[in-house]
Amino acid sequence: MATVTVRDETATGRAIDQWPLSGLPGRISARELVRLRVREEVARFNAGRADVFRGLVRPTDAEATLNGYRVGRGRRLDWERQADAACDAFARNGFMLLVGDRQVEDLDEEIDLLADPEVAFVRLVPLVGG
């Protein structure tokens, strides 16, 4: 089993947040890694009962804030819906996935987490007019 450090970064490489994700297999597809990351962040949000979600993708009917997405107080998020949205966002270049020093280009790509225990998610902001 592997433990990785998951880090959210800006496009300039500045770390926004990071946390360990443990109990992972040594080899995993990028898709499954994204889904497990989202499952963990949704579980933390649902357990904490906060009204601001600091996750990879915006929940449906949530308002963007400076540090996350405001959802209705007491609202529980569905991790599978969020994970599907994250996979769709990856396909639309909504974020990049960096493992070690390389960019993952395909969600079906297999990742060796024992060799590269650092994973960065870089959210990309669409250009105005583009």
C-alpha cells in the first residue's frame, strides 16, 4: 500500500493545500486516483458540515468564493457525482495532473505511486474570450 502527498497548486506552481492520501495500491490508473482524491475530499466536507467546499471541482448549484465553493449549509455532496465531474473537467483541460516531474495526459494511464509519491493537481483558468 502507498501513501501519496496530494497537493493543489496554482498555474504558477504555488501550493494552495496539501494532505496525505493513504491506503492506495502501488500502481493505479490516473482515473482511479482522481476518483479516490475526490471521494476523500467529499467525505471530509460531509463530515465537517462546513458551508464552503474546497475541492477539485465546483459542486452543482454552488457559488464560487475566494477559497472554494459555497454550498447550502448542511448540504451533503455526492462523491460519485463530484468524481464524474472531475473526470469530465480533466478531459476539458480544467486541471492538470502532475505525478513527480511529469504531466499525466490520459486518465487511463497507470501511475506507479511507490516511485512517485507526490501528486499535484493544477487548476487551469480559462482565458477571457477563449
